[in-house]
Amino acid sequence: MEHFFLSCPLYESLSMLLLNYLGKTGRETPLMAAAIFSAGWNVFESADSLEKPLNWLLFNYYLTTCLKASISRHRQMLDKLFDIDLVMKAKTIREFDKQVTSVMFGYPTIDDYYADASPCRKLKSVGIPVLCLNSMDDIFSPRHAIPVEAAQKNPNVALVLTTCGGHIGFLEGMWPRKCTYMDRVFKQFVQAVVEHGSDISNM
């Protein structure tokens, strides 16, 4: 069964996985189109941003604590795979990734893992229409790391940037209780794909 499109609005990591998949498969994918919101384009830059003092205090510490808690819950099963005592000393996501994630997926170093996980390196190979929405004040994806030039060189990629919006926010108005800007853009994109699906397939 052919998939129509796939959207990853909720989790940055899912958006990155989808982008990396599209970059590796090119046109050899059952997907017709994809919508990506608040992707972290360069994992090195995302990690640096999250390690700035205020960002570490507001986000990094909490997220790292949650990751360590998930390891702790399954300590008996994971003891043979990781140095759990060292994992529990992690104070940043980067330190956790060094001890757990990169090891789990067989990368020689964390730099190898972060390089492979960064979608900016594969954007030129995306072979289907992709809408990417990012905010320039997203601390998970700093503005200087957004691959504007690479997106401009690939006619399949539409990169939409907003001044504000944070990470998967894009709220509008003084009392934002209705659809967000992200919702409206997504609806328009889906409508375009539905109405012009045959044209897209023949591009």
C-alpha cells in the first residue's frame, strides 16, 4: 500500500529521522510528499545551543534526567551493554549520547553519530516535495544552522522560516486559542498535494 505523505510535527527526532530517510532514498520512496516541522538540522549545533547556561537549565538538564531515568528503569537488562554508573553521571544530552545512543547504534564515536544524524548533510538528495517549517528563535535548531543555501539548490524542498515560533510553537495573536500558523501551513500543503498529486508524481 502506497503511503500518501508523512508528517512529523511532534518530535524533533522524528523529523530528523524522516529527513535522513528521504535524503538516503531520494525518489526511491513510497511517499509522495512530506511535511517537517522544527527539525534539528545540525546535531552538533543543536547540542551546543542546548548547552548554553540558560538553555541547559530550562531544557537540557530535564531532558537528560528523563533519559537517565529510562535507562535506570531497565538497568538489569542494560548493565551488560553500557557502563550504567557512567551513564548516570551524564549532565547533558551530549554526554548521554556519548555513553548510550552512539554505542547502541554501533558508532565509533559520538562525532560519527552526530554527523550521520544531521539532516543538513542529506538535504540535497531529497527527491520528493518536502515542506520544512522552522522558527529562527528555536533553541533546538539555531538559525545559523538552518541549511538555507542547500534548500535553495533543491527544487523539491520548500523551506519556510518564521521570526518567532520557538520549537513547534508558531502560535498567533494575543490569545492564541485557534489554529496555529503551523496548522494552517500544514493544511495548505496537504490540500496542494491532494489536488496536484498526479502532477507531483510526474515531476
